[in-house]
Amino acid sequence: MRKAVRIAGLGLLLALVAWQFVQSPRNTGVAEGPSSIVAIHPVPTEVHRILTRACYDCHSNSTKYPWYAAVQPVGWWLNRHVTDGRTELNLSEFAAYSPKRAMRKLNNVAEEVQDGHMPLKSYLLLHGEAKLTDADIALLAGWAEDLAAEIKAR
Ligand code: HEC
């Protein structure tokens, strides 16, 4: 019995070691190219600062990876958030959204931050710099709602 546990433990260890050679894909494009939200809409400096420090890692084409992203399976787990986040909202590809979709996404931005759903809790544990104050939330949500209203009025 004990031998079986030891063999299983060794097997698990070897699998983990082998996994280190299968690094997860990385999101290392350009955050602010010609299709980015900043290229087509006014984004005040303060709002821009909030987006870059708290949202770009999962909602742009450029993620700044922490060292532990090189440790698997952590890297794969992080990559899942980045992939899912960018599928829902990619600020680097905002120009490709129809006006209707852009409006919906902007209203969702206001809603998600006001409800405290974004940035993700698990992200905040290791990214203190991404925490939003009430003032940050009011600023970001106000900007997003105003921009949505402006797109609607066009
Ligand atoms: C650690 C990664 C991560 C960070 C950082 C992050 N998000 Fe997200 N976001 C996600 C993921 C994953 C989803 C999709 C699943 C979900 O809704 O939980 C998502 C979904 C969203 C959605 C929903 C889009 C839709 O149309 O349903 C909005 C809006 C959003 N995020 C805004 C933000 C904003 C604004 C910030 C910064 C203040 C932010 N997120 C930071 C990962 C992240």
C-alpha cells in the first residue's frame, strides 16, 4: 500500500516536471494599435491610467505576465482568464465593434466595476495596484456611460 502511494506520488511529481516544458500560450501583442479604444475615442488621462493598470492584462492584446506565469499549471490557469476576458471585451480591438456592441460593452464596463465584479478577485490578490477606489469606479463608470450615450446619439 505504502509503495503504491509512493509510486503515485512520484508519478504526479514527474507529470508536474514534464508539464513545465509545455508552457501556456502568451498574449504579447500591441495594446494600443490603430484599432484600440484610445485610437478612436477620447479617453481622459485618469481613465486611461485606470484601464492600463486594472484592465489591460485581460482585456487588451498585451498582458504583462508575472514570473509565476512560467510555472505550470498556473500559466495555463492565467491564460484562461486572459482568453476569456479578451473574448468578452478587447479594448485593443474596440474599433471592430459595431456601435450597438460598443455601447453594450461600455455599459457593461460601468456595471461590472460598480458591482465590484471587475477586476477579478483572484487577480486583485496578487495585483494590489489594480484595486479601484470608489473615486476610480465613479470616474471609469461615468466615462463609459457618457461614451455609450454619445455613440447612441450619433
Ligand atoms: C484577471 C483578468 C481580468 C481583469 C484584470 C479584468 N477582467 Fe474583465 N473579465 C475577465 C473575464 C475572464 C471575463 C469573462 C468572464 C466573466 O464575466 O467573469 C471578464 C468580463 C468582463 C466584462 C463583461 C463583458 C460582457 O460584455 O459581458 C466587462 C465589461 C469587463 N470584464 C470589464 C473589466 C474592466 C473594466 C476591468 C478593469 C477595471 C476588468 N474587466 C479587469 C477578466 C478580467
